Amino acid sequence: MSARQLVLLTRPRRQSLATARALKRKGYRSLIYPLLSIERLDHAEPDLRDIAGIVLTSANAATALDDRMRQMPLFAVGEATAAAARSLGARHVTVGQKDGRALAGRITSYFNGRPGALLHLAGEQVRDGLEEALVAAGLGYRRLTVYRAQEARTLSQRVLDALRRDEFVAVMLFSPRAATIFRNLLAAADLLDRAECVTAVCMSEAVAACVCDLAWQAVRVADLPSQDAMLKCLR
């Protein structure tokens, strides 16, 4: 890696702080600039009488777990989401890798033909094919929107200055939405050409697809949807 060693972290601050600590152990410096800020949404207590399991595709939804849900089978995308659920008392957690569609395969195997409906605790925007895959497998699907992700409207002056001075060795992009926001904010600042000096580290192929039109120094995609897999892309 370049001697610059500065990595742009784009997740909400609480999550980015953990990544920054891991990067420091690897010899990197971090600049945190969340592209999405999380707003918890009020919601009515869900009727769980026909629900056989809970689904989380983001750690941001874990705080919506109530006492009843923590006792139920819970299915999570990625170890970070599973860890967030366990830290809040979830007892029976099955982890699926990659994305919601892949998790649906784990859920289908778990139920093995038995009927059941899943409650998906989610943000306002859902785009990973989970519902379609579950319904195709004969399972019920319900969604409860528990948070909203507010988009950054501009890049900070510190980020803009670092881009103009080619300080970043990498930017870490954890979701298709965040990747799209970053690309759009680069365009708004007339800095699309600065991508040629930066490596885009992407959580998945879906994330990479949102920024693949830019002339990055390199694009690296994590093998699994986890912080550890993302960090391995920095080499």
C-alpha cells in the first residue's frame, strides 16, 4: 500500500469507530465521514402470533428487537449483524453470508418445508431480493420499518481537501446506497477524476456495481459481508 495510509470510512460513526480501531492496528489512519445517518422510527408493537422467525439484514435494525423477538429464531446477514443481535440478548441466531437472497437460502433450509412467516426488521429502503426468495420458497414475509437512513448532502471540507491532495489510499463502501451517494457527491464536487488515486473497498459485488464506472486505482470486493473481510482487501 501507499505511504499515504489514510482510509475514508463512510458508515455511521459508531460502526466506523470500531473499523478505525482495527485499521489503526494494521498501520492505517482513518477519516470518518458518514454518508448515512440513522434515525430510529417509532412503530406499533407487531403481532407475532403467526411469525416463526425474525430477519435482520442490517445491524441498524437490531435495537428494535423486543423481549419476545429475542427468544425466537433470528436470521442475520453477516457476523456484524448477528453480533449486534446477540449483544441485545438474541439467543437463537443463524448467520447467512453475502446478502438477503443468500440468507433466504439458509432460512429455507432451516424450515425444511414447514410453513411459517418471517418478520423482517428493516430500514425504509430494502433492495436485496429477500422477500421474493422467501415467497418463492413458500414462506410468508412481513416487513416492519424500524429506521430511516438520512443521506449526506455534501462531502465535508476535510474530505474534499484530502481528495484534492490525493491523501486517501482507500474508501470503504459498505452498501449500494452509500456507494451511490459517494459517487454522486464526488460528481457534485467535480472530483470524479480523483478516484484514479483511490482504491474502492466494497462489501459486495452489488456495492461495486454502483461505482464501477469510475476509473479507480483498484476495486476490491470482500469475500464475505464482514469488517474482517473488508480489512483483508487492504493489502
